[in-house]
Amino acid sequence: MSCSTGGPTPRNGSSRFAESVKKRDKAEVVEEAWREASVEQRLQHAMVHGIVDFIDADTEEARRKLLARSWSSKARSWPA
């Protein structure tokens, strides 16, 4: 059903709006799911998709992880 101007009825317009909100909410959940991956996978995903929002935090986490791994391997190689 349409108005006399041939456009959508208010009900149709509001239902389209509601659908767009539902789709946006679903997209946000899917888009944030990659944040639960390992730091290496998150950095790879961010670079491939051009996402810079988390680059500082993820790079720092990767640096600390690498540093911890480096110190751990040095501690194992020291004589007792």
C-alpha cells in the first residue's frame, strides 16, 4: 500500500528502518568476533581489512608476548 504520492507508507518506511538496525547490530557482532582471536591473527586481520582502531594495543600485546618468549628461551639456556 502506498500514499497518494506513490511513495512508501509510513509503516513500510519504519519497517525498513527496523530491518536496517537489525542488520547493523548483527554486523557489529560479526565484526567484533575477530577480536577474540590470537594477537597474531588479530594483527593479520586488521592489516588485510585496513582496520587501525586496535593497532596500538595489539602491537603492544604482540611486542610483550615476543619479549616474554625471548626472555623465557634465554632463561632456559642459562647454566644452572
